[in-house]
Amino acid sequence: MINWDDIDTVLLDMDGTLLDLHYDNFFWMSYLPKHYAKFKRIKRWEAWAELEPIMQSNRGTLAWYSLDYWTDKLGIDIPTLKREIAHMIEIRPFVVEFLTGLREHGKTLYLVTNAHNKTLAIKVEHTGIDRWFDRVIVSHDLGLPKEDPEFWHRMRALHPFDPARSLLIDDTESVLTSAKQAGIAHLLTLLQPDSHKDVRSDTLFRGIHHFDEILPGTTL
Ligand SMILES: [Mg+2]
């Protein structure tokens, strides 16, 4: 599926790719609405009716990923709330083996995330996921989300990589689409970003279930 001889740089998304998306989905769909209802003294369904349109209208934008935006908008300290359930943050199966293997094979590794710096800090604290990477790139610092093709050009100006010899693995298909438009040659998605949800069968890009399917060494 992947010919590792063709790849120098591996660009990896964090949430839903290296880490189980269940933590994020649980937080936004369940934990936050519950606390928002309590905070506003309204019913849970009323809280959801307020939150859902805000979430929909901002999806794929930097605001959506910004904990400061949500803290201001809702009047709730979102980073503190996220920390309350930080024990639920989990590294996906075979990620450690995969990242270790990539390093052993001399690949350059960039973590490329839309996660806000405060979210990244919580996740790094609980998983140490940054330890394998040459660089950690936060889209907020570049002023564009990964969903915008221009993001990849900006990123390349600051963090050089050859798009023709790079692989991006990301569970968000609009991100893969923008990367494709920016010329990144090798693209893969994840078939089950959230371990508590069904496996996806209708992805636009080739997908893997777990990283054991593409471990370098077994495919060289
Ligand atoms: Mg993701």
C-alpha cells in the first residue's frame, strides 16, 4: 500500500489519527453540553439546541478549534473542563510501533494539527506524543486551518518538505483534499478515527484501520 522508498517526510495529524477521537467526540457531544446545561440552568436538550448551530457554523475554521473562542462564547473555562476528563485521552493501537519504525527508517516526522495550543498541551502532557517528532506544527500559528490549500504552502515555507516525497495521514477528508490540491503526493485516511463509532466504508481516500497495516520494514 505504501512504498516507503518513495517517502522522505511523514506528516501526521493528531486527533483521530494518532489519538482516539473518542475523547474529543465525548467532550463536545456529551461532557460539554451536560456542563453547559448545568451552568445555564437549562435542560440538556436546550443546551444542545444552543451549542449545535454554533458548532455547525464554525466547522473547519480556526475558531472551531480555538479553546479561547469557546471559552469566550460560552462563558465556561473550556481548558479546565477538558482537563477533567484528560484520563480518557488515548493513543491509538500500533501508533508507538509505527512512529518508532519511521524513526528507525530515517523518515522526517512532522505532527501537523488543527488543535489549539491549549488542546495540544493537554494531549502532550497525557501521552508524550510529541517525542517522536522533528517538528510540531499548529495551524493556529500559521493563521489558516489545514482545510485551506494555502496552509500547506505557508507551512512549506517555514518547515521545508518535498510534496512529491511526502505522505500525509489524516482522518479529515477535507484536509486530505486541500493537501492534494497543494500537491502532496501520498495521502491516507483512517477508517475508524473514533473507536466507539462504526468503521467508515465510503472514504474518498485510501484508508487504514490501524498502523500495523503500513509499518515500515514489513512493506519495504
Ligand atoms: Mg484529525
